[in-house]
Amino acid sequence: KWPRGDESVWKQGLRSVNTDVPSITKSIVNHVQTSLARQAYNLDDLGAYQAAALSVRDDLILNWNDTQIHYTQKTPKRAYYLSLEFLMGRTFDNALLNLGLKDQYREGITKLGFNMEDLLEQERDAALGNGGLGRLAACYLDSSASQELPVWGYGLRYQYGIFQQLISPEGQQLEQPDPWLAGGENPWELPRLDVTYEVRFYGTADRLPGGRALWQGGQEVLAVAYDVMVPGCYTKNTNNLRLWESKPKRGFDLNSFNAGDYEHAVESSNSAAAITSVLYPNDHTTFGKELRLKQQYFWTAASLADIVRRFKNIAKPFSEFPDYVAIQLNDTHPTLAIPELMRILVDEEEIPWGKAWDIVTNTVFYTNHTVLPEALEKWPVPLMEHLLPRHMQIIYDINLSFLQAVEKKFPGDRDRLARMSLIEEGFPKQVRMAHLACIGSRKVNGVAELHSELVRTTILKDFVEFEGLSKFSNVTNGITPRRWLDQCNPELSALITKTLKVDKSVWLKDLDRLKELLPYAEDAAFRKEWAAIKQRNKERLAHHVETTLGLTVNTNAMFDVQIKRLHEYKRQTLNILGVIHRYLKLKQMSAAERKKVNPRVVFFAGKAAPGYYIAKLTIRLIVNAARIINADPDTRDLLTVYFLPDYSVSLAEVLIPSSDISQHISTAGTEASGTSNMKFCLNGGLLVGTVDGANIEIAEAVGENNVFFFGHLTPAVEDLRYQHMYRPVPVEEKCPALANVLDKISSGMFGDGEVYEPLLNTIRQGDFYLLTDDFDSYIGALDMVDKAYLDKEEWIKKSIRTTANMGKFSSDRAILEYAESFWSIEPIKVP
Ligand code: OX2
């Protein structure tokens, strides 16, 4: 029955998605006219982009609305992906491709006198993440929608995303804020000013009889929802990413205001707004800052309140909560979801403690992303007690019964109790978030085979012994082929579609179909097309470098790319030292010898955490080495180096399709997975890497003869580090080639040598990341690359075979593994 008014009048007003060019241009012009209040006379590219984006937004809203209504009616079990970072990048192009409307929009935009590519460039990246962890979350959202799974994301709507990186003339990284929302309205989100929750901090928690407590007083802050629409690929299903913004509960303190104390009046309102103001730019380090803990609680509390309210709408007993809700913790950042859900169940819903714990441990799942000790989150107990007094009580209570159970299984093993406790002794005591996440979850997983094995045998070994192996598993990461092939490499996508003779939506959602390309490696005409596309992608990158930096890139050279966060464990230093070694060798060659050398262009890009001194020095070395090397007339036709500033998702989309080789050269056992390795290989770039993270599984999939491996293996690392500590060998003895490079840097070949001493000393003393151990085999691997590249036809075959074998690394496969083996949710198609 129609709920209100005249049904036919309503129906006349309803619109559906615009799919033909005339209705698309009509909609764009309408937005120019009314939403922007402009005309054809005063419309620039930015305005045209905005109007076109608003038109796409209308379509997304229709699908999004139908999806949400359908889910609400069908009440399927849903999964919630809690991530403090979502590195979404741009939306316009991706939405058009997923809707299957790019061609129509291109035609319409052309008719209106604009150029599609120029409009795409107007959009600012949504850069609410640091690197792999945040981009993985974005790929998983795309795959959830594309595979029609009822999955929502929950995150924070930071006013400022990851900082913008500038490089000073000396090669110093400078940071600038990223006010990504400053350009006016963001067309890709729906403000839901009606969806708000109160979140409390500080105050007192008084225990009541029956295990409950009353938490009151302190500061109350409002969480306001902003919904970001996440369209699936060639499906109506459009999922939701809900981002929370903090707001003061009341505008300002009226008493202080009336008393003339304006500063105090706005203070609390400022402190509320500050919570979601900025993304913390650290990757793999924790700082123990109160504001960060506030972010974590604010976000988990608002998300859980929202999840619980939605569950209550279906009027089921709480014992059935795990039948309707799965919550995935993206790393330990949302671990407070565990004590917060306990608080809601015990204090508010009056469920007995034991039953509540059963509900929690059947609902929550935890993904670990690193075994690096400095990245394992710990929070000082005094800070936790002050900010979240009730949660600290709950954590103590969980710990007590947990340690009693451990004691029962391993009587008298005090060391084990100390190792496993949720509280680390010390001054101050600290809460170990990974332990809490582990015992509060139904399943724990790592992100690649090797990493999951390291989780089981190192950081969570005691927990495996206590809880059994079956709780600990692996889900190898994946990437969305929509953005990382169809969108970033349209020509290759078109060639694949033509060759496989299926609609592109078929293979894009069933990436194993790429296997059908294998026979074409033997087809010379196909190889020619394949190589021509790679070449045009190189030219596209060269054009980008030319227009943004004013530098001319040699597109006849091999393109060698390393793009990722700057970190000692990722060893960009090894790469630049290798480049310098190559330069020195070239300098010594005769002109005749140089004729036989393959020209090479080396690209670097990546941000360093603002306080990470050594990583910033590495950038400085790269920039200054590039300056000298690129200016040398003896060698510049054969070797050039570029550091491209302000790495972003959008820059990655230009770099990745252009690479001949890419480098993933972390010290064995340190890179949990890596995901850009998958992106390069999917685009037919070959991998140079260590036997680490997902590199191993990529090599298994594409064949070891199609990758260039080097370096020591994980089991050797501990011993080598031990030797560095107790039986150090000088670099000159251990690795003369490397010692020579270090000497040249020290002696000022690339500017003031003194500057680099702290960086070089990390290698000369201790060498924790094993550069001296791996340097020779690294150079060996790069020599192999040179040799292989000489046989162009064979190289192209390798490239085709690599792409053809990358099906496993679709994030569709990964998300379906989570859906089936962890969350027990099923696809639900929106009609
Ligand atoms: C990253 C890991 O370093 C990387 O190896 C992995 O591919 C990515 O997460 C996605 O799983 N912060 N970022 C990561 O771990 C942490 C902690």
C-alpha cells in the first residue's frame, strides 16, 4: 500500500539512473544552472567537474537508497569493517566505470565543450590514510559492493588527510596541511545531520552490584554521520562507508559566555571539534598521544552505538547478535570495540558478564598487519584510566578471568602469565592492544602466508598454544582490478576484453579469467600490441612529469619504480645505494662499453612520517644523488633518477601501468604483505624483490622465472642481526662495493657528506635491516634484469604471463574469504 498522498503523482516525480547521453547532459546543465548558479559563459573546468560529479552523485544516491532499503527489509547478517584509515583516492572516474557510464559521460562532456581527462584532474584525492593499510580498506569496500556483500565501512571524517609533501631545494621533505574539504561541498558524501550519538570521555565509573557500573560526568561530544557511497561494479548494489565527525554537544558554554569569559566558552567546543581534525601521519609507530586515543574511542563508540541501534530495530534477543553482526578490526586501532561492546551489553543492556563475553567473542574478528615491535600498540594505563575509566575496569576484569584460565592450563608458569597479560608491567604500566584484540576475537589473521606464520610463531605464539591453532589463519591481501587495471590502464583493459571475448564486467569480477591470456604470449601480433600499450603508458607518465615538474624523461629507457612509504625496513636506501653503485660503474666504462648498456630511469615516490629523521635523510640522499647523476653528460642517457613529490593514489595510477620493473625489497620477514607489488604485476610490470610478504605468493602464481628474487631468507635474519651485534665485520671487508658507495657519499660527491652520516651509520653500525648482507645479491638481481631485458620478445612474454597469473590477487577473492570463512555472510543482490 502506498504510504502517503497520490501514488501516481509520486511516481511521476521519481527518476531513475540517467543512462543516455541527452539525459546526462540535461542533468549536468541543470546542476550548472541551479546547484552552482552558473552558466555556460562562466564555467571553468572545476565548475564543469562539479556539475558532472553532482549528476553522478544523483545516480549513486538512487542505487545507494535502494540498497539500504533492501538490506533493511531483508535483514541479512552484515559485516562492519572498522578502519581508522580509508585511502579512497578519487571517486569520479571509478564511479563512472563501475556504473558503466564512462563513455556516455565522455560524449556528453565533449558535447558541452569540455574534455573528460581535464575534468578528472580537477578532483582532489580523498587521502584519509597513510599507505597500504588504508588503501586495502578502500579496495575491500570496492570488492564488497562489487560482490554484492552487505558490508559497511566505519571510519573518521578527518578535516585534514595525509599531509602534502613538498621537497625543498636541499632535498628536505616539508609538510603542508591537506584541507581536502576546503573546496566546498564534497559530492561523494551525504551529510546525515540527523544521525548522531553522544560519546563520553573522562568522568567517573562507579561499580554497581551484579558486575555493572555507572559511568558519568566528564566530557560529552557529538558524533555526526557522513555517508560515502561505494558503488559496486556493474551492479545496483551501492554500499556505505560511514565516517564520523566530532562536534561539541552544545555550541559553547553559555555560563562562561555570559560572564564574559569567551575563551573558556569556546574551549570545550574547540576540543570536541579537534578530535576528527587530522589524520595521524605515522605509519608503523605509536606515539601514546591522548588525542589519538580519543579518536579511537570516539570512532569505535559511535560505530558500535550505530550497529547496536540497527540490531535493536529487528527486535531479536542479544544472544542472536553474532547471527546478524560481524565486526572486523583493521589492525588494533579499533580494539576498544571489545571493551565498549562489553560495556554496552553489561551496563546498558544488563546482560550477565559471561553471556556478554560470549557475544563479543563471536562477533569480533582481528586482522594483524605487522610484526614490527615498534608498531604494536600499547596505551599507558594512567591515560586509559583517566580518559576511559569504565573501559579500564572492564579490561582489568577481562584480564583477570583470562589469566585464571591460562594459569589453569599452564599451572605455575609465571613467565607465561607475564608474557600474555593484557597489562605490561613497567613505569607506566601499559595495555597491550594486540593481546586484547586477540582474546576478544573469534578469528585472528595475518595478511600473507609468511606473515600469518610469523604471527603464529612470534608475537602471538603463546596465544596459539593456549587457544589452539584453528583460531589463527591467513587471508592474503588483494587489490581491486577495477581501479588498478580497468581505471588506471584503460588500454590494457580494452585489449584484455577484446582478447578474452567477454564483457569486461565478467573478467573484472572473476579475475582468474586472465589465465586465458596465457596462449597469447606466443602470438607475436598480440605481443606487439601489449608492448605498445606499455610504451604509451610510459609516455603518459613522462608527460605527467614534464607538465608537473618540467623535467624530460627518456621513454626509451627501462622504467624502474619504487613507490611506498619511506621506512628503513622497506629499504629505499638499498635502492639509492644501488643506483649510485650503477652510476660509479658507468663512469668507469669506456664509451664502447657504455653502448651496450640498457638505459634506465629510476623513479621514487613516498612520504616519510614528519618525525622520522632517518627516512627524511633517505629522501634527501635520493634527491641530491638524482641532481648530480641527471646532470652528468657521460651517463645521463643511460641513467636518470627522479623523486616525484607528494605520492598519492592518483600518482600511483599513472606510475604503476608504466613500469617495466618495480622494487619490493624489504628485509625478509618485515613486510607483512605489500599490495603495490600486486598492482605492478597485474599491469605487466616485473617484480624485483626479497622473499618476503606477498612477493612469495606472487612468485608462486606467476612462476619464479618471471620474478627477480634476491637476499637472505627470513630464518637467517635473527642470526645475522646477532652477528652484527656481537661479531661485527667492517663494511669494507664484508661488502667492498657498498663500502665504496658509502665513501663516495661521505666524501661529498652528492653535497655535504656530513649531512648523511647518521643515515650511513645505521649501515656501518648495527645494520639492523641487513643492507650489508643483501647488497651484493641485490646488485646481482639487477644485473639479471639487465640481461633479461636485452631479449625484448622474451621480456614481453614474461610481462604477459605475469598479468595472466595474477587472478588470485583480486580483492574479490580476499573479501569472499573473509565473508565465507570468518563472517558467514552471503551476497544479497539488490533487484
Ligand atoms: C601495512 C603493511 O605494512 C603492509 O605490508 C600491508 O600490505 C598493508 O598494511 C595491508 O595489509 N600499517 N600499515 C601496514 O601495517 C600497518 C600496521
